Amino acid sequence: MKSLIVDSSSTFTFVALLEDLKLEELIVENNFNKNIVSNVMVGVVKNILPNQYAFIDIGEDKNAFLQFSDKKNSSIHSVNEKGKKVLNLQLGKEIVVQVAKASTDGKGACVTKELSFTGKNMVLLANVDTEKIGISKKVTDAAKRREMKEFAKSLLSPNFGIIFRTGSENMSFEELEEEYLILRKQAEETLTKAQYLKGVNVIREESFVGENAIFELFSNDIEKIIVTSEETFLTVSNLIKNNFPKYLNQNREIKIYNDNVPIFSHYNLNTQIEKLLNKKVWLKSGGFLIIEETEACVIIDVNTGKHNSRKGNENVFYKTNQEAAKETCRQLKLRNLSGMIIIDFINMTDKENILKLQEYFKNELMKDKISTTIVGMTQLGLMQLTRKKTRENLSEILQCNCKNCRASGKVFNELFIIHKIINELQSWESFQRTFYHT
């Protein structure tokens, strides 16, 4: 049975997907670092570098930049009667933009003229100058892709586009049209609101820290959604009602957790999360993974462990590699590992087993919602892949460099320690109430 846990504490918001009480996916967001990515804003043009950038005031410490060469910004140019390319920007004038990347120490946020409104199975695009229809690469059936493209054409009107996500392949066109109409309403309300605003203003922002996380992890086969406060209950209920209305009509429930035992203790979440910060991951067969996160890449080493065979049992190696492949895909999602990833599988000599392992690993990666590309396997048995970075790694959110070992190790950061202390105090209070009551 699948359950979605949403716990918004004073420090972090945890959105956890459990299957038979085992943690399968996890998104953690820092409540103190307000994320402006995906916010739709009215900004003011402050500076223009011809053929390069426009700098936009969006109310941040540093002006955001809009890159002319980005395909998402093609609508800022038009062609006049003489056939000359004209820039549709003026200093001091308002412009509607969406934040694509947050600011860094070196420069301000990156914004785009093209707006995107994300749903479970599709992304609706607004402010596009030409028809734009995209389909996830994971949808490989050519006939299905053609059908989806024709369906999109029947829905779209000028200045709008659509990108079908992987999950759309298994949805009916009636369900997709229903989702499209919800997103279209959001887009039209946002664009209408922008017409009446002057100066720097936020038009649309994530109302709840874990909103995007719920969108990413939600699916119709989730039996129940459990939240930890009445405020979160109202927010999540409205989110589901507005975006997945059929879910509430299937006798599924969204309920407030009110047990005396803290939710993290009840579902053993703290222990499972802390294991995700360890380098060693044990496999059921007795083998294990060693996961090393470096600045350049992530290295995952597969070991036979307790099943080590001096004679080199090919069957043991294959089974351990297969189990490691499945667990690796799970760890990629849970830890949100990204960038270049190198997996050192146990060396095998049987070419058929090597091909079977590659195919098995590829199929497991297909279940990942984040874009992942397999580069290939070297002669030394090193599997190379890349995974798109969508947010910080789990270790970046919950850990910091250890000051006592000159940054050669990691320790829990202050916020996660506070979270753990609060959880321990709640557990102790629960124990006292139970003890004195009996």
C-alpha cells in the first residue's frame, strides 16, 4: 500500500512516499530558504546589452537576467514591415517573466519570457511565439506519439504550447483534456492579473513550500495522504481538489495525523532518512554499495560482501549486480543524486549476463521521473550515466562540512539537529503520557 506523508515542521518540509512502510521517494525542502524558482513575476527592465541580455528588476538583491539566445525568449523579438528584427523591450517598462534558476553568489536569477504551468502529466506553456508541442523521450511508441501530437493540436490556441510528461502515456485523452483545462485556467488567470499590475510584483508563487514536491510524487494509486497539521491539511486538500479532483471521488482520504507518537517515530522515518546519508548501503543478498559524492561526479561501487566467492561464481556476481542495479535506482531518487554518475559493477565475463544487466538497469531507470541518460558501459564494467539536477542533493540539505576535520567529512547541519531534538522531545512527552496514564 502506498502512502504520502507531508510533514511541515518549523525547520523542514518533508514529503515522503512510502510503499508498505518502506521509504521509496523523498523530497526535503528548507523552510527558511524561500525558493523563487517557477514564480511568475512582473519585472522592470533596467538594462539591455544588445544581442545578449536584458537585466530585470524582480525585487531581489541582484537584477535577474534574461538571455536573448535562449529559445524560451524568442518572443521578445519580432520582425517589422521592412523585415528587420526588432527587440520588444524598453528600459523602464514592465515585462512578465518566470524564474528559471535561482540567483547564485556571482549573478542574479535567470528568468524567461515563456511561462510554464506544471501538472502531473503535462506542462502548459504560455507566451510562446510558435506552436510548441513536446513529448517525453520515455514515450517510445511511435504511433502513440503521433496520436498525442494530433491531440495536442486539437487543444492548443495561439501563444500556447504543451509538453507531455512520461505519465501521460498511460492516461486517456479525456483525463489529459481535463488536466489541460485546469492548467489553461491557471495560465489565463495569471496573464489577466499581470495586465493590471505596475512596477515589480509577484503574480504567481508556490503557496506551500512542498507544493512542487506533492506534484512530483503524487499518483492515483496512493491509498492515503497523511499530513501533520490542520493548516497543511487545508492547503493539501485544496491542491488535490483543484488539480486531481477524481482522487477524492475514489474513497481515498487525506487525514491529519493525531497519534501521540510523533509521525517520524511512527513510520520510522528518521532512521530511514539517516541511512540515506551513509556511504554504505547493504543489499539483501549480503552485498553492499559504497556511494561517494564528489565535486566532479558520484561514484557507486558494488561489492559482493558476505557472498564473496574466491572462485568467482558468475551467477552470484550477476544476481548481486542485478540487486545493486535496482537499489542504485532507488538511491538516486531518494538522495536526489545528479550530474555525472559512475557505477562500478562487479566484473562479469559472460557477455549475455552483461547485456541482461544493462537492459535490466535501463528498465529500472525508466521509472525515474527525473531525466536520466545512460552513456554506456566501459570494458572495465563501469556504467556511466547523467541525471538532471532539479534541486539540491539530500546531503546538501541536511548536512554541512565538519569543521573539526578540515571539511574532509560531513555532519548534520544545525537545522536537522533541531528537527531531531524536537522529534526526540515529542517522543519523550508521548512516553511520559503513556507511562503515567497506565
